Amino acid sequence: MHTKTKLGLLLAAVATSAFAGALAGGCSDDPVVTKPTDDSGTKADATGGTDGATTDGATTDGAKPDATPEAGPPKAKALAVHAAYGLPAVRFCFAVGSKDDGSDGVVSPLPALPYDDAVSTAAGLPFPALFPGTGGALPDTGTDLSNLAVTPYFINAATIKAEVKSNAKLKTCNDLLSGKEDAGAVSADKFWKLPTLPKGTFAAGKTVLILGVGCPAGFTEPGLDGGIPSECGGTLKTVVVNLDNVTKDAAKIGYQAINVSYAIDSVAKATGSSLEFSVGSLTADGGIDLKTVVPGTAGAGLMVEKLLPTTAAPTDALPATPDFTKLFVAGGVRQADGGYLPGVGGPFLVPQALADTYVLTTGDRTLAGLPAYWKSGQAYTAVVVGSHKQPPYIDPVTGGPLAADAGGVFNGRVLHFLVFPNDPVIPKFQ
């Protein structure tokens, strides 16, 4: 379905926002995240919900190895996203063991990741962290995790600001999570232990997307526009999905999409509408011509935690000389009559230029890698995160609304997209 809209762009000037530096500090060549599944330890089912079955975007046999091939099958590639609406900026630790219940897990002696303060300082950030609404590729630490059970931990990044790369005496994860105060352990209210990911989660050849979602216990959110209650659920959990890193059309771009915005999903459910994912281009009159790529299910959005479609849906090829400021990904809540659901200030529709989407996803404000990031013949997964109730820009000190031209930085809790390649380049641990 094609739709033309003349909306203002929610994310205009993202590329100049200081928030984009949070991605550089959390998800570049620096080791980033560790391994977050569902609070019951299950994985999201490709047909919806979390019934304990693995979400296979497609079979991953024959996935490409890293640029520097190693003996044997390629290791799994992993991406992680901080979509846990109620959590602060976090760093990651993990324990590994042989038992799927995590009972024999041993906490890694690695630093809490990310930890490179040179990267965060260069980005204008107070400390290394993965901030809400951001994500990236997990580093290759050299360990084969395919036959290990992994238990992830989130640590409040603000509480371990001194445990950074420049500190020769930094405390590592086994110190921070030791429970021993004299070893510098963080208090129990400053970290969150997540359910164990069973053996095989990181099987060779897979591309795994790990999403921290939901809200911690006790978190409440005001009612949505029109008095619709939030369905964040008050429960922090993780969801693991396997991306289709096999299906590729040399002449087209392929897309999958997953919604982890509880706020926007509750709007779709309450109104009998559907959240859909589209691509499009700028028209001569300043509008955007959108083409639906991933339609939602009426009354259920794209379904929170549901990867659609099961294989990467092909779209049109990129132009020979693409202008990434005039090509878009978009998502909207479409009503049964074909129009977009009205909202405060305009319809529930979020268009993002591919240039802005690249910055939000990678943190590269120089745009140096932009031409190589978007390519015909590749498959991508769009992740819908955040809430439409949040202001797009906030005061970096107080957290209150502040216009971008007044010094506001992009708010990672606002409704937006991250878009990752299904066959990503994985940084090495440094």
C-alpha cells in the first residue's frame, strides 16, 4: 500500500544531536553489551508471544563468516538493544556455565561493558554506557558461547563511573557482582539479574538480536493520550530473536521488523488499529510517499516482541546515487479505513530519514560509513522503541523538555527506530 503524507519530521537534526554520541560511546568499536531472554527464560515465538520456541527469522545455515575467517563454523553474531523503558543507562556483565538454569554460572572477569571512557568523553558523555533507546553489535571476546549458558546482568552505569578503561585498577564484573562490599561490589538495588540464556542461544551461524524490554517492578507510566492506559507491564525482561541472515535479493533491500514499544502497542490494541512498518521517499511537494513493507495485525500492532515477517521482505532497490536524507523508514498506527490514527500534533506516524536512522543506530555522526551501511542485496531488521508521549529533545541536565536549537539533546525514550543489518560486522574486544 502506498500512502502520501506531509508530516514534519520528528527526528530532524538528529545527526547534530549530542545524544547520537551515546551510541558512539556504547556501540562502536568499544566492547558494548553482553548477553540479555524473557523473565521465564524463553525466546519469542515467530508467530507471537513467548512460548519457549526459538524465533527463527529463517534457517541460518550458510551465514557469512566474519571478514577474518576462523577455523570451523562461524561464531554467532549478536546485537543488543536497550528498550527497557524504565531503566537508566546501563553497563553489562555476564556469567557463563554449563547448566541451563544458570546455577553453575561464573561471573566473567571482563570489565562491565562498555568501559572505554575515551570514547564516551569524545562523544560528550559523562561516562560509558548503553543509553535507553540505543543498541549495537556485541563484541567478539574470543570465547565460543555456543555450548554455554549465559546469565546477563544490567548495572546502573552512573554507579560505576570510575570503573573505566583509563583506570588501571578498575573493578571487573566478578568484583562488582561478588556481593562483597570490601571488593567494591555494587548494591543489590543498582543491578538487575536477568534469566539465563540456555546453551545453543549463540549457536554457530546465527545472528541473534537480544532486547531488554519492559519496565522494572514498581514502574508506572501516566495514561496515554485519550486516557488509554499504558501496558508497559511493570516487568523487566529480555527477548531473543534469530534474524534472517540468509535471504537476500541482490537487486533489493529486505526488511524484518519487531516492536518493543509497549506504549504504541497499547494504542493499536485499544483502537483496533495496526502498527505497520514502511519505506518511502521525499516527494517534490515536501511530502513522503510511503510503501508498506511489514503490515501489522489489527488490534495488535506488530505485536510486542514479535518478529515479522519470518524472512526478510524485499523492497525496491536503492537509487543508483541515493540521497539518504530523502529516503525514509517509517512506522504508523493505521486505522481500518486506511488512514493513520490521529494523535497530539499529528497522526501516529514516525518517519526517519535513512541518514538519521544510521546515526541513531551506529552513533557515527560523521556519516563516514553511511554509503556502505545501506545497500541493495542486504537484509535489515527495524526495531520500534520508545513512547510517543516523550518529548523528542530534552535538557541534558534536568531531563525536561528542551528544543534542539536551545541545547536539547535527543531523547532515547521517544518513539523511534533502530535499523540493523542482519549480517553485521562484529567488533573485536579491545
